[in-house]
Amino acid sequence: MAANLPSDIVDDVFLRLPATTLLRFRALSKPFFSLIDSPDFIASHLKRTLETEDHLMILLRSPRILRTVYLDAPDKISDVEHPLQTDGSTELFGSVNGVVGLTNSPFDLAIFNPSTRKIHRLPVAPLDFPERSITRENVFYGLGHDSVSDDYKVARMIQSKDRVDESYGYPFEVKVFSLKTNKWKRIDLLPEDVEILFDNFYFQPLFRHGKRCIGFNTILTFDLATEVVRILSFPHVVYCRGMDIGALDGCLCMMCYGELSQVDIWIMREYGGKWSKFVSVPKPETVDSFKFVRPLIYSKDRSKILLEINNGKLFWFDLASKSFEKFRINVSEGLQLNAEIVVSSLVLGCKGDPRRAREKKMLQKGNKRRDDFLSKGFKLKL
């Protein structure tokens, strides 16, 4: 009988379960409901999941579709009802501790947990310049967890397409949303920050007075705790026709597209430290050319890494033999779904979309069952 089990055993069992299962177990009894919704349990469940790498999911996404599949059960796919009203332009920005950032526009943003279907819609953040002066290409987002304040934050950086004057160039703004306060905050950048952004990030390539001004590739970081902009050094590569950045095992990676037949992946194992060449990935025979390469995660024995190549093609890449094994997911042929690794977590809670709360209450209104309707006769298999 679940009601007669010691609480420490129940806690231990529940900590091993995926968030989707725990979501259903909230209905078993009031004590289970309170336990699973408690901040301490949510934090402990996340900590264990991150340490053991159990219940890892791949979030498959397109502008209109969201699906999840467990890494160790690629044949079982779950459709996720898209939480934003979408016209086919929804973008995903960032994934941390089981939540992802979604946006349709600079004003329509949300933090979403695909395990619990919990969504937190961000309040509208006013713009510092006219809306007509921005395009989607000039809006940049970032999602992260501020471990100092234990807060989830969204950074929004917007550049106007209308120039102020010849000397200043294109104006920009930086604002940060805090989940704890549910408010946006304008970041008043220091003069050196403005110089960094202008010279390295927003200095558009253009012809001016017969001279060509070229913006160089630069990796900029924004510290969510200190709200400081910094520049990270580039690895000492001989030649790259294109670059991209990603993350692997919590470390910053840079992909260097130097040759048509391979992509070099560099890694920074300590923030602000030195770059080291991690691996060179040859072009798989089934791929015509490299358009996009991104490492997603190590295998549990760390002998392979899961790569996303081009439009949602997933391969296990053996680090020793340099061989590929296709990661097969049962999706329709021709359907291009990009991938994001998401841990199974209870972050944001389990109460679903608050906009649907009224509908759920109406469905539950006629339910006269006791709160502990399943607490008796329920047997846990240990």
C-alpha cells in the first residue's frame, strides 16, 4: 500500500521517475501532490536527472511542430501541442534544465517545459525605438539559468535597421527578463560594453565614402549574474570558410567549416580558458555537403557523440573509429525537424498552461471523488 510506505522510500522511488510519470502521480493523493509540487523535490529531481543523465529527451521541432522522443527509446514519439499560436514562424532559443525558450516575435515569448506542458508567457517588453525599425534578423534571444540567484532569465538584444547618424551607426538595446520577478529590466551598458557591441557585433558590412567597413567574427558573452558583456578569444585556426557555436557537456564548442570534406570542432573546457581541437568530423557518405553541424550529447560511455547534421539528420559519431551510425526516429520522410536535447524535469511546476485553468476547472466541477481516491489499493512495484 502506497500510503503505508515510509516517506523516504517514496521520495527515492519518485526521484528516479521521469517528469511525465510524476505528472500523473500527482493525482494519487494529496501527500503525493504536495511532494511532487514542492520546490525541494523539484530541485532534487533535477539534480539527480542531471547527474545520472536518465530520461534525456530529444525535442524535435519545426516552426509548426513539436515532438519529444526519449534518447534510449527512439521508437516512441510523443506529439506536444504547440503552446504558442503559430503561423509557421516560431523559433526556439535555448534549452536549460528541461525548459526551452519559444518566440513568434519580439513581443510573443514564452518559457516552456515540454515534459509538464507548463508554459510561462513573458510580459511584453516595450521597445526603445519604433517597431517598424526592426526585423527578425536583428532580434537575438538567449535563455539561461542564473545559478547565483537561482533564477531563469531571458536576454533580448535588438538592433534597429534605421541609422541614427554616420558616426554612431545602428542603435541597439539589451533587456533581460527575470522569472522570479516576472519583469523585464533594461541593461544600461557601460561605455566599454557599447564599444564592444558596436565594433564587433553590430558594425554592419557596408560601403561608406568609397571604403569598405567589415565586421569581424566575434564571440560575445553576456553574464546573467553580473550583466557584463565580454569577448571570448577565437581558437588559432588557419582557415575557416564559416563558423558556428554550440555546447557539449556544458562546454562551449566552435565548429570550423574549413574544408568541404570535414568540420573541425574546437572546445573550451573551462570558461575563459584556452581552446583545444576536439575532433575532426568527416562528411558522411549519405550527406551531400556540410551545411550545419552541431554536437548534442555524449553517449553514456562517452565513446560517441550525437551529431545533428544539416536539417535534422542525427548520427552517432564514434570518436575512435570516426564511423557513423544513423540515429533512426520514426518520423515521416521529408519532414525536417531540428533537434534539441532536453532533460526531463519539473521546472516551472506541473500546473500546465494557466490560460486553460478555467477549462480544466469546468471539467473537474462534477467530479465528486475524494482527493485520495487512488491512495488505497495502489501498489508500487519496487
